[in-house]
Amino acid sequence: MNYTEVLILTLSFLVLLSIRVPVAYAIGLSGLFTLIVAMPFMPSVTTLAQRMATSLDSFTLSAIPFFILAGQIMNRGGIAVRLINFAKAIVGPLPGGLAFVNIFACMLFGAISGSAVAAASAIGGFMNPMMEKEGYDKSFSAAVNITSSTTGLLIPPSNVLIIYSLASGGVSIAALFVAGYVPGLLIGFALMLVAGIYSVIKKYPTEKLVSLKVFLKRFLDALPSLLLLVVVIGGIVAGIFTATEASAIAVIYTFILALVYKEISLKSIAPILLETIKTSSIVLLLIATSIAMSWVMSYENIPQEISNALLSISDNPIIILILINLILLFVGVFMDMTPAVLIFTPIFLPIVTDLGMNPIHFGIVMILNLCIGLCTPPVGSVLFVGCSVAELSIQKVIRPLMPLFLIMILVLVLITYIPELSLWLPRLFDL
């Protein structure tokens, strides 16, 4: 391994980030600078461009724009309100009822939309004013919304699990989707535990128990939205369609549902498509530059050297997994999820598979690590969105965020060292 080229790759990336160059450009340029040292200028440029172009030539990646479009339709189609009302009927009467509603609604909306940012925006926009009106501390409401929004990245359908499948060399998307359920629900219930204790200490009010008639009405209102999970995940697991085909079905289903709810009109299609194109372009550019950088790192033999360095510290799987978790938590603080998955999966996956870890299990551990990073400054996109929706500074949210953040770390430890939490469902469905 040439340490000069590794130094150029690392320093150029950090310098570009520090001067606020967008992450996708920083990744692409740092990869280019490294190649220029290793080979002449024109071959470097053409090689990087070729790697970026071929990285997007994937049928699997077509699922991402479709799921983003489905999420945009859901965000504007009245689904959030119906899910919140349903959540209030279930968990509202419990101690800290509205905090539970916030978490439960984020889990449902995040799972259906596949986007943590969409969940933080849509659910936070409704729940924060409602919780403040009932006497909840504004910063606590924002902290609950921020942390619970990440559960949708584990509970399928999830774009980032599709990206991990691509980066891992073809781990089954269906198996990853099914594996995400238990960890995602564990995170949600753990956040509810902390929020409940906090609410009891602060003596926050609870919602009134609704009648059976009201409960059934709210359930029936939310049922069409909830059925999307059954259609998409059930179809993939049963082998009726692929994840990419499921994403197209999700778009058709959500569009029909939004029209039935009369929350969007044909005039709404243009802005929805425009927002989808913008978001998809950002994600796909990140994917292209990240895969190109991964190739540069492989060209310089960096993954193998990191593997050797880690294994030279210890050959104990417990120690190695602690080190990998710490690195991923650190990476998640500074790097967006998509490039982090694409760059670090080829580095760490061979190490953990040599230790006997299932690639599906590692995928869930990695995504959960990076979910925690979304809640932390300076690059925590969900943190920024949650604070923006609540109209609060980050400093005011950090204190109530800490116990929720710590319980997420505890669940991460459990999922890391108890593989069955991730693998039980995939094995049950023979995936």
C-alpha cells in the first residue's frame, strides 16, 4: 500500500468537507486526486468517469427513485394524519401518551415511506405543536421525533438496505428487508421506554382512552396505508415480484390512495415529480462517486490493509466488532449514510465474514450504527430537519436527546452480539 496516496485520499476528502464542498463532489474529487498520483491525468479522469457511469447501470438501483417517489406522494397524500390518529388510539392513553404517539407514528410512516427525513418532517410538523400545546417540553418533543424517525431505515422497505445489498455484492434484499423488522421494532420500543420514564418524571399528561367505535374508525382510516407494507414486503418475500418491481407497485398504490383521500390533485403531480427528481439525483450522484472511491481504495489495496491492521490488534470477534462499531459510529457523525455504506461495506464485510458473521446480520448492524449518526452533529441530516421543523437550535435539543441516544447505543450492542435478533425472521421465511 502506498501511504502517500492514502494520505492524499484522506486529507483531500477532509479538507473539501471542511470548506463545505457537497459530500458527493468531495468524494469524487478526492478519488480523482488520488488516481492522478497513481496514473497520468487523462487516464485518471476517464477511469473515474467510467466507474461512475457503470456503477449506475443496475436494475436494482431503479428501486430507489420509485421508493423516493412513493415517499413524496405519501408525504403530501394525507397519510401522516391518519397514522397519527391511529397511533393516538393505540398508545395515547399510556404514560407520556403523545411522546409514544410521536414514536409510533414515526415508525409507521418511516416504514411506509422508507425515509427518516420524510418521517421527521411529516410527523414532526404535526406532533411538535400538538405536544407543546399539551404541556410537553418543546426540546423533548423534537428529540423524540428525531431519534424515532430513523427506525424507518431498518423497518422495510428501506432504500439504504437496497444500497447495502449493492455494496455487499448481492446479499438478498428480501432477507435484509425481513431482517430489519425486529431491530427496528426494538429501537422503537426502547425509545418508548425512555420517553415513558421521562414523561412520568415530568408528569406529562396522557390522552383519553378512545371508545371501540372511534378506535375501529381510526384503524380503518389507516388500514389502506398499512396494507402497503403487506403488499410490498409480502410480494417480495413470496417471490411474486422483485424489490424493483415492488417499488413501482408502491408508487401506483400510494398514488391511487392519495387520490382516494383527495389530498392531492393532478396539478400536484408536477411538484412531486420535481422533488423526486432532485432527491433521486442527489442520491444517485452520491452512489456513483462513492462506488468510484471504493474502486480507488481497492486499487490501492486499502481494504486489505485495514483488515490486516484490525486483525493484528486482536483475533477476538468481540473486540473486532467493538472496534468496527466505534469506527462506524464515528463515520456516521461526519458522513451521510449512502456514501458511508458504499465505501465501508467493502472494507469491513470481508473482515466480519472471516470471523463467521452473517452478511445479513452485519448489514443490520451497519445501518443501525449509521442511523445513530443521523441524529448527531455535524452532518446529522435528521437532527437538522427535526430541529428545523421544531424551530429550535441544536444546542437546545442535545440534552433531552442524550438518554434516547444512549438507549439506541444499548440496542446496537444487543443486536451486534445476539445475531438471532436479525436472523430469526429471515431463517423463518427460508431467505
